[in-house]
Amino acid sequence: MSEELVLEFQVRGLDFAAVGEASGGIKRALQQVGMEASVVRRAAVCAFEVETNIVIHATRGVVRARISPERVVVEAEDEGPGIPDLELAMQEGYSTAPAYIREMGFGAGMGFANMKRCSDHMEVWSEVGKGTRVRLLIEVGKP
Amino acid sequence: MYLRDVQRILKAEVLCGEDLLDREVVAGFGCDLISDSLFFATPGTLLLTGLTHLQVIRAAELMEFCGVVFVRGKRPAESVIDVARQKRMPLLLTRYLMFDSCGLLYQAGLRGCRAGEQR
């Protein structure tokens, strides 16, 4: 079994100034290990979206990247309100973000759509009142 | 097209990245939604936006955009410009509205990102 590099970033709710730190860190690490550019970009978008979701909706959370030569897995776990209707949340354009967050250019209901588009496999678990977990698989060498 | 051409066409003020105006502009994308810029835009894209906060710079860096044009005379805070300078992300400011800015660049030959071309 090949070696796995694991990176982990703590993300705080409503800390908009920090948006991009976790995803930027993951992107730099992927570039440093020589990952192909399309995988780097897809993983960076996935990480940016899960990171932004934690900042917008949760109290706190973790963004993790598991990097191996065959795949990159981006994971997010948060403590927060959870998602009552996952099917609805997956619809493009659906968002529960308040107006002031939308005015910042976030919360347009494109987050899950972006994650789905940029990953080869997406899993989301959520419990109302507890939090949400997202796992995004990006396979290396897949167009 | 190069950033220097964009600056001339949009009569733009260069907020930072004077030394980077020889960068090639591969495509243009105008929006005020960060997720949309991640969804549609490809590396080398010029982002035109009315959003002036720090996350725009972070997203632009993450997606390897060639630069950002703030439309409608929107001016970001000095702290935002400082981060862009550190990240070597050129920032331009034009008084033209979004529609006119995109139209002028299109007229000069720049084309948009082809949606769905890359994932």
C-alpha cells in the first residue's frame, strides 16, 4: 500500500478573513509533491468549497486532505446546524445563507455543484443539530 | 491579449502588479459570485467583478487567474491590495460598468471561458 500524506486544517465559523487558508495550503502541498495540474485544481476547488461551507454555516470544523499517488481525498467535518434536507441542499442555486453573506459573493448555492463537478465521488452525511461530514474523492490520472 | 491591453481598453488604474502587465489573458469571466468563478473559470482567466473583499484575491490565486479587474469604480481596501501584491495578483480598477467592460474587451478580441471545457 502506498504512503499517504495527511494534512489537516482547523476552520472557524464566520472567520471570512481565513477563507482560502486551508484550500491554499492543500493546493501548495499538492504542487510540492508534483501532483498533476488538473488534480491540483480540482482538489483546490473542492477544498475551497468545503472550507467556505464551514465558515458560512458551522461553528467550527476541520478540512483534511489525504494525498497518495493514486488519489486525493478531501474531507470536511463540522460542528453546526446540519442539513435538514440533503436532496434540496444538493440542488444548484439552493442556499440558506443569509443576505449579508450573499452580498459578499458567497452562498449562491453552487458549493455542492462545484464539489460534485470537481470530484469523482462525493459523499455527504449530516445530522440536524450536530454537524455535517463531506468526503470527496479525486482520482489521479482520470480525465 | 495582455493585461497591458486590458488596462488601455478599460482606461484602468493599476492598483498593484505594474510589473506583471505583460501577462497573457487567456479568457475573460465577469461575475459577482465566488463559486461561479470557481465553477466556470480556467487558469489564465481575467476576472471582472464588483466584489472587493479579500476572498476574491484568495479565489483568484487559488484558480491561477491572470488578474482581477474591479468594475464600476469599486476600490478594495489597502489591506486587500497588499495581499494581492504579496501574491503577485495584478489588480486593475475601471470606472466602466460590468456590461461595458466585458463588451469592450470582447470587441477587442477577448473571449469568455468555455463552460464545461474543464472540470
